[in-house]
Amino acid sequence: MKIFEYMEKYGYEQLVFCHDKTSGLKAIIAIHDTTLGPALGGTRMWNYENEEDAILDVLRLARGMTYKAAAAGLNLGGGKAVIIGDPKKDKSEELWRAFGRFVQSLNGRYITAEDMGTTVQDMDIVRLETEYVTGVSASAGSSGDPSPKTALGVFMGLLATAKEVWGSDDISGKTVAVQGIGHVGYYLCKHLHEAGAKLIVTDIDQESVNRAVQEFGAQAVEPDAIYDVECDIFAPCALGAVVNDNTINRFKCKAIAGCANNVLAEDRHGDELHRRGILYAPDYVINAGGLMNVADELKGYNEERAIATVKTIYNNIAKVYEIAKRDNIPTYKAADRMAEERIEKIGRIRSNFIRR
């Protein structure tokens, strides 16, 4: 992998390799863009097959966070960290404290949080060595479980999607197929049920399915059958890349809007949805509620303020649709354009010299 060529192509600022012999820490921190503010992004711990896979993963994730923060209207840049190791057996106090010291050494350019393979308890240990960490336990001033806020944001984006498709954000009587009823998917189903929507659900965990059927009167289908159901909105809330060559001909919906990341297997699938007249709510715009919520911790967490910010996802999604129509482009491209336009405009303002 030609690292500097990749960084130049996609505009990365910094890639930091962190090693501590005592704890066995092998971590990589990527900072993509800090035009809007310090880079915020979680720390992922994974047993990567090789170092190149870890580098590529952290670079892609960091860039994605830049776009997510910019589209969300946050004064934050994009960053991410990965730790090479097995999260089930390689964690230790010394590892997290060593990592925390590396984060602190960046002096606020990067702010970390929990992510796949890491927990609130891990971040509590990181916090012993650095002030630049969010997503810690509630006793330390955290916002707690971000799932309800993420789900609220997706629900608001789904309402904006309904408004674009049917001219009204009243979804009573509309059928929503929810793929995945984990923490976020469950809370989304709750919002949809309370709004009068009909639910069709699936999950590989039968207990989660049974809960949705019992509490929300949902219709359950087998995991693969969810792509074939007649519905108004398909809400992917589990795996990524669910819009792919094998599924795109099976969708019987007017819109796709859900909690999952990386919904499009490839950009061309977004082009195909556009061609077919299926409205796609870009994932990193609609699922930014968790990031908005945790970002509020940087100001001293206030739940009422955080909820108000999360609800702006309605307007953010509506703006994506406006740009798509304005420029006659698919919505995934419109989301990128919205984020890039904001970064460019703020970047111009901040180019004015101010002595500090």
C-alpha cells in the first residue's frame, strides 16, 4: 500500500502509529480533516489479518467521520483509531492507559470514543490518561447509551423522507420493513409504532423478533425474506452493503432509510436506486444522532440540548434531497456535496489570519 499517495488522494492530515512494549499496544490513529474542528471518532479493536488491513480500515473510517460531522452541522473533523488485537482477550488496564497517553499527546487534535470491540468501561480507563475522550460512563458525565438518540435521529430522517416521497411526514398506515432489531433498531421500531406505522421485522436473534411482535404488533419474516416484502420504506438497521447486485431487483419500496452504515455495496448501487426512483437517505446523514449526542459531552452534556440537535437530522436529510434535485444527482452524491460545501465555506472563513 502506498500510504502517502492514498493520503494525498483523499486529503488526510495525519496518520499516527502507536506502540507500547509493556502493554503490547499496537494502535493507529488517523486524522482526516480538521477544518471544522478537532477530529472526533471512536476506537475500534479488531484482530486484523495484517497491518495493511488495519491501516486501510482506519483511513476509511476517519474520512467517513469527516463527512458525517460536516453533514450533521457539527464543528468537528473526522478521525478514527484502531487497535490491533482480540477484544476478548487482549485488553488490559495498561493497554488502555498507554493508548490514552498517545491520544493526549495529540493535544486535542483527536478526540476518541468507544466503537466496535470497545466499551464504556474501556473509555473510563482511557480517561485516566487523557481529557480527550467521550462516551465514558454516566457517572463520569457521559450521555450514556447512544442508541435511543441514534434511533430518534433515524426516525426524524425517515419522516423527512416520507415528506419527500408522499408530500406529508405523517407515516400512520405506512408499512416499514425493519432489518435488524438490535439496540437502535428496537428504539426505531418503538418510534414507528407510536407514529402509527405498520412494521415488518427480521433479525437473526429470534428473541428480538419475538419482542417486536409482542410489543409493536409487528409481522415477522425470515432474514432473507425481508428484501422481498411489499413495503413503503425499507429500513436497514443491521449489516452494511445490503443494497447490492443480489438484492437491488428484490426491493418493493419507495424509499430506503435506516440505521445501518455503508448501506450501498458500491456507489453504482446508489446510481441504480436513483434510476429506479427509490429514494435513498444517505446513511451517514440519517444515522448521525449518536455522534451528535456524544459531541454534546464536549460542552458539558445537556440532554435537552442534545435531543434538539438530533432532531435537526430532519432538516439535514431534507437539504440532501434539495441538493439532489438542484443538481440532478443521486442522493448519496448530494450528501457528499453538502458536506464538502460546508467544509469549503468554513475553511475559507478560517483562512483569515487571527493572532492567537
